[in-house]
Amino acid sequence: MNADSFIWWDWVDRHLGEIRTATYEHLRLTVIAVGLGFVLSLALALLSLRWRAARAIVTGLAGLLYTIPSLALFAVLVTITGFSTLTAEIGLVGYTLLILVRNIIEGIEGVPAAVREAAEGMGLNPLRRLVAVDLRLATPAIVAGLRIATVTTVGLVTVTGLIGMGGYGSFIDEGLKRSFSTEIVVGAGLSVVMAMALDSVLVGIQRVLTPWQRSSRHRTNLWYELPKPIA
Amino acid sequence: MVPALRLVAVSKRFPGARTDAVADLSLDMPEGTVTALVGPSGCGKTTTLRMINRLVEPTSGSIDLFGTDIRQLDVHELRRRTGYVIQQAGLFPHRTVAANIATVPQLLGWDKQRVRERVDQLVGLVGLDPELLGRYPAELSGGQQQRVGVARALAADPPLLLMDEPYSAVDPIVRAHLQDELLDLQRRVRKTIVLVTHDIDEALKLADQIAVLNIGGVLEQFATPDELLRAPASPFVEQFLGRERALRRLALQPVGTGPIGPVPEVVEGLPTVTTGAPLREALDAIVAWGVEQVVVVGDDGSPVGGLDLLTITERIGNAPSRRDTA
């Protein structure tokens, strides 16, 4: 094998155990971040829908948070909460908020006025209207937000690897330090694969949750389903 | 008898508004009748309707449903017992046609078997193809959606049905068809219906009594369609009704519901109209054939009488004596 090879497969072979551990760490950080982010965003979105003032504050702060470069944010957080999962998750959750809050709000606001009127006029109480009508109809927008948040988070977790939180980022970190391309390629490549895989899972979940959208008029495109060229 | 629905001096002023949306409105709606609320935009007709199922609370006045002030009822309970049909149908896009229709029975906790039977029954009642039950609203035409909307509103067999511009989103041909279906349905179910529309012809066709509202929710006239056309109470009502009021009255009155003349001596060569046809059809035949009268025939086709121009004129109350004094 050539010493200048882009990727050394025997290195991959010898480090399968580490790759498995990193995959678990990466997945764990991502799932916790998106899960917590979703719960928090749902609460913030409902708050924003009820009070106009809350909405300006919530979206303003989430937007501000989103503009902070990730490496800088983690560097600052480390000085407060140390090299811990907490540090990683604070940052990761923070980055999901803007996308999720915005999509949940837009999804619920996108419920046709006539549908709301009918739901209220038929005697559905507010909780039932929220759960059985608003959130159900907002599902496509919410899942769209979750897809972006998830893909973004998978990428950001490689950055938390740089602060020692494990995951694929640790390969990239090491590869950079040792100028060893194999590790960089493995770290970056697997991160992309994980992002695509989780995205597909979410699309699958959406298809199950939104049977009414199965007609050809509403289709959610998978990343590998490019629009057909016009004949 | 206590009317099904009674509005007593109902007013509504929205917060921040300088004028009333509805002003001191009192209406009695007898059980089993169709009442139309008509008027231009801003006349408060929809607001009035929404006060009946408490989507809007009146500023003052009261609304009684079968003698009970609706404020004494639980608001969700009131709405579940009041059918509500709106423009664009407002069907739940994420629920099948069957699930849409079953909404209120499910809220009321009916068992599955009872809900299923009721849905099947309603599909027949509103003339819907049972094959559509498993479809989603987006797969239905506008007319079909509206039928589902009516079936859904009638699901728990409410005594009161509120309809807010139910047919304004469908094309004129489908609209006429749906209106005929509603009349037919009403003959069978005898609900107390309150219908909001900006279309005076729809009101004339469907309603037993019509409330004409002016801007600011001021009641201009509350009368039967015939009375409204015969004697508009104000220039506003007259203008709102439009022209050709006599012809439209003729369209409302079936030949067999009033006096007709004797069978003409010679019936050959004369056009015929059935007793169920509107008077306007008799007039049309007279004009089109250039004859003095038409032969009125019964359902079996045998002559039962005749109608000439004078009789038709008297039927709508414009007797020659009145013309003489003019």
C-alpha cells in the first residue's frame, strides 16, 4: 500500500472498536441535543404563539445564539462548565432552538383558518385542538425543522469532538494533529453518513405520521431523490 | 310556543371599535325553519351567527336556545349540540372523510359501532358516495367536501344547524345542486337552520324567513321571502333585493298553492304547466307561446285548471284595482 494513500483501509480495520464507540458517542450527543431541543422549542413556540412579546424575545435570542460561531461558544462554555457532556449539550441544544421554534410556529400558524374555526365551533377544547389538530397538521413543518436541526447537530458534534467529547470529531482532531488523512476522512465521512441516515429515518417517521400526504401532491423528498428533469 | 332560538336585544361591539358590529338585534326563529341572515360585508351577519355558538360573546342582550340562555350551558357542550358548517367546509385535512364525519360523536363518547352506523346513515342522507369514506379531504371536489361538511355538522343529530356562507366557495352549478340537496334534506330532518349569506337569491330560495341587515348590524327587515319581495321595508332592502322583484316572487310560488282558473274550453294547442311548477314557468309559457292562458295539469297529466295573466297577477297581489288607482 502506498504511504501517500488518502485512506489506509488497514487502519480502519484495526480501529473498528474505536469507530463503534465514536459512533455511539456521536449518536448519543445528537439524539439528546435534538430531543431536548425539541421539547424546549415546543414549549417556547407555544409560549410565543400565546404572547406576542414572548415571540419577539424568543426568536430574537434564539437568532442571536445561532450567530455565535460554534467553536467560540464551546470554548467559552468550557471555562464555565468544564469539559463535560453538559457543556456540549448546552451548545448543541442552543443551536437547534432557532430552527425548531421557527418551524413549530410556522407549522401551527399554517393550519388553515377554516380548520381552526371548525375545530372550535364543533366543541373541541383547547388542549384537544392543540394536540389533535394544530400539532398534527404542523407535523410536516415540524419534521422539516427536525431534519435540519438533526443534520446540523450531527455536524456540530464533530466540533464538540475537538473539545474532547468523543464522537467522530475526535478522529478529525487527531488526524489534524498528526497530519494523518485517513482519520480525517473517516471522521468526516462517517459524520456525513450519519447525517443522511438520521435524515432518512425522520422522513420515514414523517411518512408514517402523515398518511394524508401520501398522494402525489405532497411528497417529501429524500436527499437521494432529486427532482425529475423536465422532459 | 317557545321559539327554537331567540335573540333578545343582542349587541356586539368589538374591543377598540368605535361602532357596533351588531346593534340591538332581536329575532325569533321557530323550530324547524330556515332563517337567513343577509346583508353586505360589515353588516354583522357572521358575528351574529358566531354569537349563537359563542365563538363571539355578545356585549349585551341574550340568546335563548329552546328557552335556555346559552350562557348557562357549557360552551363546548353547546357547540357539540350545534351543527356548524362553514365556507371551504373546514374539514380536517389529516382525517379521512369517515373520521371527519365522526368527530362530534367521538367527542360525545359514542361507542364504535354506533359511530359507524351513524356515519353510514349520514353518507346516504347527504348523497355522498360511500367509497369516499376512506379518502382524505384533499382528494375530494369542492362540492363533495361541502357535503362532508354538512354530514359532519349533522353527525350528532343537533337540533340547531348554523351555516356560514356554506356554498360561496363552489361554482354556481354545484351551488345550485347543493342548495336543492339542502332543501330536500331539510324536508326530511326538519332542523332549525340559521344561514348566513351575502347572496339574496340563495336566501330567497332556501329560507323561510330572512333578516336583512345593514352596516353596523342594524336590522332593516325580518320577513318571509314573499313578504320581502312584495313590500321591502326600506330603500336599502329594495336596493339589496335588486330588480325584477315580481318575477322573483313568481319563481317562489308553486302553481298549485293558490287559486287557479277553470280548465279552458279548448286545451289543444295550449302549453301546460304542472301544479308543482313555479308561477314564473306559467308566465314564461304564456309569453313564449303568445297565448292567453296555460293549462294546469296534475301529476298524472290530466288538466285541473287554467292560468291566465290576470290570475297570475292577482296571485302576487298586484290586483288591477291597485293599478287603476296608480
